[in-house]
Amino acid sequence: MRSVTSPIFRLPRESRLSLRDQICEVISAALSRSALPPDAPLPSCRELADQLQVSRNTVHSAYARLVDLGLIFAKDRSGYYIARETGRSHPGHAGGAARARGESQPFSMPSPTPSELARVRHPRDWSRYPYPFVYNQTDPALFPIDDWRECSRRALSRRTLDEWTSDSVEGDSAHLLKQLQQRLLAYRGIYASDDEIMVTLGAQNALSIVGLLMRRHAGAIAVEDPGYPDARNAFQIAGNELAGIAVDGEGLRVSQVPPGCKLVYVTPSHQFPTSVTMSLARRQELVRAAGKGSYLILEDDYEAELSSASSPFPPLRSIDRDNRVIYVGSFSKTLSPGLRLGFMVAHRDIIREARAIRGYLVRHAPTAIQETAALFLGLGFHDAHLRRVARRRRDGWNRMRDAIFRHLGAFRASYSNGGTSFWLSGPKGFDSSTFGEALLRKGVIIDPGRTFYLKNDVRNTFRLGFAYIEAARIEAGVRLIAKEARRFLRPGR
């Protein structure tokens, strides 16, 4: 019997895997799509090595690995063959499903659908652009890979096997809770018992859980306008009504919170997206108003650790005496958004119900990640990492501020000490969406401001984030923005 024809196997053009693992990947992929029948022979090591332009030893190592996995088997003096049982689905099932999908739509959804809700969108290959002034991304070069790997190695020991392989609705690592209480929360003046804190899959998971908790309560959720689109979306798809509240130089205007409101969502440390820091007087006013109006406050305290102020204002949770503040934080801005690790602090009754909702949706955050993070905090790696990040961000912040003042004088800049972005407002009639499209063609990515407004009706604002872009490239990128801005602001255009 002849071997499988060569066109089936092609190594990927770009891959971070070793050559051996790339060969394993392409063969197992062929098995999963039923391109190789059971008992079919594979090319000899020499044939496949010549075809893929790799060494025979590499192919032999890949085949040995696939044999260990039970995907192929070896016959003495005959070669390698496809195993009969490889866990593949019946090929007829996929074809039938495809035909069914092509014939009819199973149901229709009212507009706007979840996929149609306004959110910040970037090109899929945004990291390849020369000047990605994007937000909510961190420079991977800053990630403390060696320290994290060491903590992961310790966390994933056989001694702790039962802890990180078990499934539990409670799902919170006692070690991580302790570190959060003693380090991150105590530093912010927040004290919480074990039944007042919960680990989440990032801050977004916490916002979604709160949205579900509030859906059956009467009244609207008040949100900052402009504000965080994905928070609005999480509240809306849970079935809540929204009320937009204007933001000024001191943060959310508390006096505009409507009567009968059930929850106010705020980002006080660095308002999203303007970066304004809520004043102490405004914080105290909001906490007092919540007591009088009988509503809750959802405090999203992102980027608090990145403030360069010598004495940052206390979080709302720390000055709340009536347990009306739900506090949310995460590791997304300090470590990596890909870790999907956050936490929520609230009254024990709220945490109890929030934990139940989390269990129904996602069970819990991966225990192995929680245990690794607990060690990362406990061994002091996080504190050292914050100092490195703060130095890098401070340099980026200074460069961005200076470049904006030097080249973008036609725009009014809004910012606060610390944070990772600047908010710019153009003259009346300026359209940042069209402006952003033009910049994209020149390799520059910005965040047009329209998306951040509840009604998507303000067009003359945009945001520049600098957490990802190399500090040395900020000046050149801002010059490109200024050059394009002069064309857009030219009289008679």
C-alpha cells in the first residue's frame, strides 16, 4: 500500500512550536478532519523529512510522540499507520449540520444583537501597526515571565495536585484571597473578610455578574457618559436600563443621578475614557447620595496602582460606612489582560449571590492561575513588577504629554497624573471616526470617541493610549497624527 500523498502535510508559515510539535500538529489536524482513514500508512521518515525539509530525526521524534498519544501505531519493518480510534466525530454529522445551517436560520434576535453593540474595535493584526496607540493592552516585554514561571512551577507541584485539579463552585483559592486582603486591598484602605471577597475572570466578569444581580431590581443603572462601552453592554444584555451621567473635571456629576436609580457605575481612579480622577469631595458626595437615594455603587478601580500621585484619593469602598459600594479590581493593567484574573469586594450577602451566579456561568477562575498569582504576590514579585511598570509608564506618560502639547495644540487634552491614556477633544465639526480611518492607512491606531458615548452622538473626541507602543516611537506617532489633523482641520475641507 502506498503512503499518504504529500499535499496533506504542510508546515505552518509562522509558528512558535518546535519543528517536532509542528509535525505533530499538522498530522493530528488531518486526523481531526477525517482526511486520513484508519489504517492508512503515513510517509516514511525519509519521505516526510524530504517533503517538509526537516531532518529524519525530527520526523522520527514526531512519529514517536504521536504513537505515545495513541494517534498512530508502528508496524515492524512496515512503517507508521493511522490508529482506528482517534476520537474523531463521524464525518456525516458535520456535513449534515452545515447543510442545515445553509437552509434556514434557527431563530432571530431583536436588534441590536449582542454582536452589534457598540464597542472599541481594532484591526486583528493591530500589534503589527507601527503606531498602535491602543488601550487595554500591555507591552508583552514587560511581563515578568521568569518570576511567573517560577511561581507556576511551585504552584503546580504534585504536593498541591488536589488543590488545583479539583472543581468547586466556591472556587476561590484561600491563598490568593489572603494575599489580596493583606496586600492589594489593605494598601487601598479596604478590609474584607473571606465572605466579602470573590475571585473573578477579570473585571469584566465581575461587571457581568453585577448586571445579572441587578436585572430584577426596579430602576436604571447610571453610567458615566462618556464611559466604558463593555460595562454598558454587560448591563444591557442582562436586561437593565441605562441612564447616562455627564462627566466633568472632577468625575461623574453626582447631582445628575436620576431618582429611583438602583446602581451607579463609576471609574474614579482614572475615568474611562477621559482619565479624569474623581476628586475627594465628589467621592464623599457620591457615597452620601447613595445612602440618601438607596442605591448601590459599583466602583471599577482599574489603574489605581498606576497613579503617580503621592497620596492617591481613597477608594469609595474605604469611605463607605453603609456597605453600598461594590469594589472591583483586576490584574489586567499591571500584569496582563490575558490572565483573566480579577476580584470583587462587597457585602457578604452580595458576594454569596455573586458567587452562585459565577458558578452557573463559569464555575470559577482557573485554580492553577489563582495559586500562581498567590505566590507571585506573596513572594514580592508583584511589588517589584509594579515598580518597573511604574517607571516605564511614567516615562511614556511624560513623552505623550510633551508630544501632545508640542504637536496637537488644536486639541484640548484631558488627563490625570498616572494612567495610560490621554483624551483629546477637537473643534466643532471634527469627526474622529473619519480621522481614525485616515490614520489607520498611515499605520496609526487611535480610539475614536463616538463609541464611548451612550448615544454614540459625539464625534469630535478620541483617545490615545501608550501602554503598548514603544516609548521611543511616541513622538513620531504623534507627529503623524498632527500632520493628518492639519489636513482635516484645514478651512473649507
